[in-house]
Amino acid sequence: MTTARETVLGRIRDALALAPAEDTPVPRAYRTGRTLPDEERLALFTDRLVDYKAQVHPCTADRTAQVVAEVLRQQGATRIGVPPGIDPTWLTAYDGEVRQDSADIPAPGLDVLDGVVTASAVSCAETGTIFLDGSPDQGRRALSLVPDLHVCVVDLSTVEVGVPEAVARLVPERPTTLISGPSATSDIELERVEGVHGPRTLAVVIRTDA
């Protein structure tokens, strides 16, 4: 008797056999290379983030530590996690407990943290999306998903106008996490529920001169 798995795989093999032998060119006529002045790009990015119910905290690079500490204080975060490659100067004004993450810590163990502070790889102003690529200053995906608060530091120089421009700056081989506001979903009655699949609160510290 044929199992469902065998039936599905058989259909895939049949479809592949009927497919053209040569690769079909994919038209890529979408807009690329768009730019905006810093002030306009910042305004667009901020508007999208706020629309997604994220907190936005613009600052100059020399005030990163003060702003990060203030955000953590406002959220009542006394124990935070950080990726191993984060800039240590970002945390000099924070007086709570800082735990460095590692692959040896099981994901459920991250639930004891009040929040996490990470950097970012690139962002898209048009969609309000932040890209993390698992670099040492961003850490593994679990670190940004398990704690209830994510404080993400974004340099304005890494904010692109649109998706094509942002994706072009990514390394395809790296694991990519896309963040558009705090985690949220809706039930059948369209009641918004936050914190189901990730952090309930997303605070974005945008360094306007970095």
C-alpha cells in the first residue's frame, strides 16, 4: 500500500521529469539603487517602526550607552543577555546583570533573562524591517526570540531605502532573521496578541551619526 509520503515524492519526481531541461531566466525588473537623504531615510524608518508598535530612540553614537541603559531601566530589565561580540561600551551605563550568550545554553534557559541587547546587520526603511545575520554582535536566533524584550542598536548608515537594497548587503550564506516590530498575531476575531512568537517589546536605538 502506497503511503502519503511516497505519493507526494512520486508526484514531485513526475513534475521534475516534465520540467524544461534548461533553466528559465527569472526577470528581475524591480527597482534597485534607491537612495534618500539621511533625514528622510530616518523619518521613513521611524514611521514604519512606530506603526508596528516598536519603540524608537534616536541618538548620537556617543550617547549609545546612556540611551540603552535608560531603555532597559524603563522596561525594568535587571538581567539581560548579550551576544559574545557586542560592543562592550554600549553597556557601560547599565548597572544590571549582564550574561553573555553561548551555544551551550539551551534555548529554554534564555527565558530567565528580562531582555537582550544586540546589534543589527542592515535595515529597510520602506518596510520598517531589521535584519539580523547571526554575526558575533547579533548572536544566534534564539537569543533575539526567547527574551520578552529586545533592544536592537541600528546604525543609520546600515538603513537602506527598500528591500532590494537591503538584501544586496546581506551575505547569502548567513542565517537571516527579519524583524518588523514586536512579535504579534491575531486570533479569529482579529484581537491583537503580542509576544506569542518572540519579544513582546522591541526597542530600536538608532545611532544617527553612525
